[in-house]
Amino acid sequence: MKFACVDGPEFNGHDIDWKEFLARRKAYMSEEAMFFRRSDAAFAHKEGKCAWHE
């Protein structure tokens, strides 16, 4: 197994283990969904301020 942060971003796409990739991708789905629900315009710009730049 190789990691882009250690081995560099260039790799042979044919070497991808797609089952592992998809399993890892699903690992954080609930956290990502929570982030996107919280980051909608109503949350991010409450009270006339951008919550991401406070």
C-alpha cells in the first residue's frame, strides 16, 4: 500500500485496489454529511458574519 503524503501524488491508476478505496471512502461518510449539513448558507452566515472566518 502506498500513500500520497509519503510516496508522492503520482501513481499507476491500474494499481488501485478499488474495494479498499471504496471501503475507506465510506468510512467518513457520516462525518462528511454532518459537515455539509452544518455548512449550509444559514449556518455559515448567521448574524451577518461568516462562521468560517471568525
